[in-house]
Amino acid sequence: MSLPGRPKGASRRAQPEGTPIGPPGRPQGQARRSQPDEAPATAFPVLTLTVNRQRFSAPVPREATLLHVLRNDLGLVGPKYGCGLGACGACTVLIDDRVARACLIPAHGVAGRHVTTLEGLGDRAAPHPVQQAFIDAQAAQCGYCTSGMVLATVALLRRNPGPSDDEAREALQHQLCRCGTHVEILRAVQLAAGRLRDGVERA
């Protein structure tokens, strides 16, 4: 039986054995040469900023968020990924002493700025007064919101050393706690404020 579109009796002409078949426009038998001069992939731009009083400089993708850099590149797990919309406060950090949502901020948008995470306040051996107040007031249950709560409290006490409960509520209203430790958190704020007023340490 003849193939459609081929004259009756015509046969398929075989390619000479060993002849590579190149793409259209390249003579048969001519293989593609390597291209040693092809440009390499575009390098990531270098990001430089100060995190917890230490200078950080490294190539970072333009689309990376500050939270991604803090957690994945610097290993700082205080800020958490929560809603990804800047609504819950789990990713809270301080940028030049101001509360900021690290999950929304492009990392390159804070180049040259000073970033503080929970790890930059104190450690187990020498906790920051606000950290110690949260411990003493038992103001944490699951702990997922605690980093953001502590940092937001630090920012509050730096601008207002003696907040009322209403002022503390207003300052922390966007820091969500699903465990319901709000009473203990307000107690921790006032405990830290009192200790700082007594000259224990600057917030």
C-alpha cells in the first residue's frame, strides 16, 4: 500500500549511516558546535545591611523578602512565617527601631538599614528586660507570636516608657495571639516598663 502524498512506487530515501540530522537551516552532517562564549546566568545583586549589629553582605535575588534572607540565609528563626500578608505579626522585626513586617518587605528595600530580630535583644544567659518580663508573666503558650509581641513591646517602650494598658493594647493590636494570652501579655508590658523605669536597662 502506498503512503499518502507519496507518488506510487516511490520509496523513502535512507540517510547515509552515521550522518547527524541537524535543525533546519544547518547543512546535514554539520553538528552543533559548543558555544564557549555564551554569557553566564545573571548574578544576583549584592545586598548589604546590618542585622543585630552585625554587617551582612551577600548576593540575594531581587525578589527575596527580608524574612527569607533572615531565616534561610542568616539562620535567624525568631521571625516566623505566618499569614504571608503582613496581618498576623509573626514575622515582626525592627527596622531602625520601627516595627516592620518582614514577610512583605523586599530584602533589597532595606539595604543599608539596621534590622533587629529577637536574637538581637538578648540570649538565654542574659535576656533583654522585655524578654525576661514575658517569661516571668508567663505571657506565651505556643510561642509562635511571642517574637513579634516582644519586639513590638520593645518598640513601644522606646517611644513611650510608661504606657497605659490602653496604649499597650493599641500598640499591640496588630500582633495576633490565637492562644488567648492577652492578659498575661499586658502584664508583661507593664512589668517590663516598671523595670526599665527603675533603671534596669534601656529598652
